[in-house]
Amino acid sequence: MTTLATLGPLPIRKVWDKMRAMFTVLVSAVLWASLACVAAVQERGMKTCSLRPLGHGRDDTDQIEAAIARCGHFGTTVFGPGQYNITRKMTWDLVSSRVDMHGYLNFKADPEYWLNANNTYRVIFIQNQASWFVLTGHDFVVDAHGAGGINGNGQTWWSFYGNRSRSDGDGRPVSLTLSNVTRAVIKDFRIEAQPFWCNAVADSKDVVYDGMYCNATNQDPLYAGQNVVPNTDGINTYRSDRVSLLRFDNSTNIFAKDITCRGGNGIAVGSLGQYADLPDIVDNLVIENAKMIRLDPKVQPNMGSGVYFKTWTGSVHGSPPTGGGGGGGFVSNVIAKDVSLDEVTVPIHVYQTNGGSSSDAPSKLQFSNLTFSDWTGTSQRPTNIECSPAVPCPNIRFHSIKVAPPNGTAPIYKCVNVASEFGLPGTTPSTRPESTIIMSKKEKPLHSLIAGTTAGAVEAFITYPTEYVKTRSQFSGKRESPLNIIKSTLQTKGVIGLYSGCMALVIGNAVKAGVRFVSYDHFKHALADAEGKVSPPRSLLAGLGAGMMEALFAVTPSETIKTKLIDDAKSPNPRFRGLIHGTACIVREEGLRGIYRGLFPVMMRQGANSAVRFTTYTTLKQLVQSRNPPGQPVSSFVTFGIGAVAGLVTVYTTMPLDVIKTRMQSLEARQAYKNSFHCAYRIFTEEGILRFWTGTTPRLARLVMSGGIVFTVYENVIKLIGGRGD
């Protein structure tokens, strides 16, 4: 525990700096070693082979193979500009050599030819994938100078598969495969229109990709808006060690930096655990400065994730390449840092049910020590960490994650079978089957004020008759039903009688709602931790503080005046002619203390109201969001229902304070009660404990409607004026 506790943001930075320094040294050493070999060759005046395309559709395969055979060991091969037509599978065996490519290897557009297993290599054991071009050997550099590489003629393939099914290992070729390579550099290489994976590295070590461009863009209007370029992965590694991806399984010590993905699925770790008798290990993977950009859906409808991890289940279904499962192993020490997202579907995703069903045994492959730091941008769905119940994920860390959904809902994390996570709001190292964390966010104060006052005014006007009935019933020394109060008021004063004192409450309610939401937002973020996250207890305190602020600046004066106006209106000869006259009379006769009668119980009630209401609302909304399809916002109808339930809970928990407050604000309060505690004592001893819940029905009706109205109006006004909703 002590060791884990020391891995806060600063130690992580130190660890990161050491790892980055290590990889920098590694990359430099590999480049130096490779280039030194080439320099030594050139200094000895050894062989150089130069090529030019034959042109006119002629086959260049023979001349290329001859050049590599002559200069691939201790020599340099130079490709001039242009297209080199390749009509059959090809292997380059390179030893202490260099290849300069200023042109493209143009692999013939003939899917049926390449799908014949005899016409490709099977050097990638995993899923028995096909390769049409393989590099092998040691101590070599292939530099395409940003002007050369491979043309895979992928459009022919994508259109060919437009109405055909695809499957792993079906023979679609990997464009560039490195197999059994040691100390190699692939530099400024371009691969256009790959039919399948762009790159694969198998059984290799000390490999540097310094500048790799892969582009799979459908140009066939027949398939516009469809994803007809699946499995065009940028790179896949298998049983390889110390692979550096710059500007761009058992795979360890992988360093990927400056990567831009325009559409597709994102950066994947997996699938793992497909082979029951072969453990998969991914250890020490660093991803830095990655950008995920969503394209026009007519070009590519997908932009899946920033980074995602996937394994097969613990059950075996068939055999590879299309089936499998049941494999073990682990993924550990992964850092994904400085990642920018443009409306990806899921920012970070871990799932261990690939290719399985709900009845399968859980995966035996464990993810641990995953760190996600400095992420920005937008997503459509929440981060989702769903680990296997057989091997829960320990030590999942988040630091400075600022990824917001574009639809106005709060950013959330969903964690399932996570043994310990750090950096999420309100969590401590713990094992739980599932938790969903809602991140805090801050509205602009002016937006909160406008939305709050609007919601408060609308809510007060609509629900005022219930407030009138509740107040009248609390004044009465005898039990009187709400229906009788409504009936007598209508008979004596008409409908307008139910709105006696209404203007005071509408103004006061508008002010108090504005104060409440602005204060809650202020307190919530004042109590947030260094990463802007607020734990549930602190959120409760923020609600309490907001309620006390609204009691001090809005509720006590407005409700005191409203209560005295209603109390006066029941008299045969009312003294007050309206809000302004009544307020002037109260202040003249009693001073400012006259409009602050019952301040203490009001503060207690409003503090409790806001604490209970905000906590209940947030908890229920969070529960609904966790049950919704990921990324689906809560509708206004459901928001109203959640607010109504929050109002119901608030009524029953705070009703005694409301009764005391009402008695203390009555015209007879100065003669009847010494203070709020004396008032509570007299109610309890003279009228019984149930008297504290007098007026529950009308208040219940008002606050149930109030809760639904105020939260619905607030969130819709926030969205209307450019905020994100609460």
C-alpha cells in the first residue's frame, strides 16, 4: 500500500521521464548502429544498386529481387521515383544494408490471385495472417524519404468485399511485414490503400518506425457512409521486443509517439488470449502525443476509441484464426499520455468478452498498472473499464482527464471489476463489481444565474397554490384538509385568492434558485481536489452551503414576507394592500429583523433541502445514465421524473424544519415563541410529534412538481444559452 501511495502525479512524472529518457537512448542507439553500418559499407566503396521503373505496365518484380540479392547484404539499393509493378510475393533479406525508396511498390490489384494461399507468406503465426511483402535480417535501414513506400490498391479490395464477408486469416495480405528482424529502422515510409493491416512486426526486436503514413480511404461512391475498410490497422506487433513507433504479442517495451488516426477504431492492445496454450504478454507500452480525428461519415463513419484493450473470454470456441479463446497472460505498465480526441465513440475502453457470450468463463488474462494522463477532447460515450471477474484490474490511474461528451451530459467513468483505481472523484483503492463516477464541471456563473432564476420563477408560479394551501394548514390550530382550504378560499376570494402573496414568492424563488445554483457551483469547485474532482461527501457539503446561502440572501426575507401576507389575508380586515405595502409596513414596525424571523430554521431547512435534493437528484440521474445506452443523454421527461423523486425525498426529510420555520414567521411568533427551539418544544409537547409533518401533502405536491420543473427548466436553459447542463 505504501508503495502504491507514492505513485502520485509527481512520482509518475519521474517514472515517465526515466522511461522517456530510456527510449530516447534506445532509439538513438538503434539509429546510430544502423546508420553506422551503412556508413561503413559506403566508406569501403562497396556495391550500390540503382533501379528505375520499367514502365508501360511491365513487371518490376524480377529486377527488384535481383537488386536485393546483389546489394541486400552490405550494400545500398536505391529506387528512383515512379511506380514499380509487383506481381508476386516478395522477401527482402537485408543485412548491414540500406534501401532508399523514392518510388512505390505497386502490388497488382487482383484479390482472387492474392487470396490463393500459395501466393502469400504465412510468417505471422497469430491468426495465420497472410503477407505479400516481408523484410527479414538485421542491421538495416529502409528510408522512403516521405516520397515512396507501398501502393496496396485497396479500393479494388474494399469494393470486392462490399458484398462479401470477411474473417481473420482469410488471406487478405498485410502490406509490410517485418519477420525475425533485429536492429532495423523503417523511416518516412508511406503505405497507400492497404487492403488489410498496414504493418506487422513478428518475432523481432530493436525496431524503429520513424515516420509511417497509412491511408485507407474509400473512394467508391457506392459505399459512401459505410465502413468498407475494416481491419486496416496501422500496425500490429507479435512476440516482439523494444519496438519504437515515432510519428506514428508478446510485445514489450513498445514506444509509440506522435500518432494521428483519422477515423478507424483507435489504438488497440489486443485481441489477446485467443490461443489457450500460449500466454500473451504486453509489458512496458508507452503511447505519447496521439490524436484521434473523426472524419466526414461519408468517408469513414467510425472513430472508435483513443486507446482500447480487448481479450477473448476464458472459454474456447473453435480454433484460430476465426475462433479460440481461453488464453492467459497479462498486460502491465501501460502509459497513454497527451491524447487528443475529436468526438470518439469511447475514450478509453477495456473489455474481456471479445468473440464470446454471457455464459462463457471469464478471461484469465489480467490488465494492471494502466495510466492515462493528460487527455483532452470530446467523446460520445463514457470511458468504460470492464475487467474480468476472475482477474480484477489493479492500479488503474487517471490524471488530468478533460474529455467531455458533446451532448451536454456530464463526463463519466464506468468501472467494472476494478480492484483499485486512482484519480477518479470520490474513490479510494477498493474492489467493487461496478461503479460509475460522474466528473464535476463548472458552468459560467452568469449562465447558472440566468438558468437558476428562470427555473425558480417558472416553478414558483406553477406551484404557488400548493404553497398557499400548505401555509394555511400550518397556521390552523385544528386539522383542516387541503380540499377544504381550497374550497373556502375559492368561495370567499376566488381563484386569485390562491395566489395571495404569489409575487413575493415568485421573485424570491427566482432569486433563491439563482443564488442556489451559483452557490452550489462555487462551493462544489472550491471543494474539488487538484484535478477538479468532487467526492460525494464534499458534494453534500456544497449543497448544504448553497442552501444556507439562499436562506440568508433570498429565502428568509421572501418567505417571511409571503407568510405574513398569507397570514394577514385570512383576516376579515387585512392590513396589507400588497407586496410593496406589506413589506414597508413590516420593516417600519419591526425593522430588518422583521423580515429575518426564523433565519436559523430557514438556514437549516434550506441547507438540508439543497443537500438532500442535489444528492438525490445526482445519484438518481447517475443511476439512469448507467442504465442508458452509453452516451445517450437523459431526456427532459426522465429529468422531470428524477427531480420529482428528489422533491419527494426532500419533503419527508426536512418537513419538521419547515413547520418550525412557518410558525416562527407568523404574525404571532413574537408573542408565542422565544426562539426556534422553544417553538419546536411547544409543538412537540402541546400538539404531538406528528404535527411536525402537518402540511406534508400540499408541500409534497409542490416540491414533487417543483423538483421536476426546476431541474428540467434549469438544464434546458443551460443548454439553450450554451452551457453543458448540470
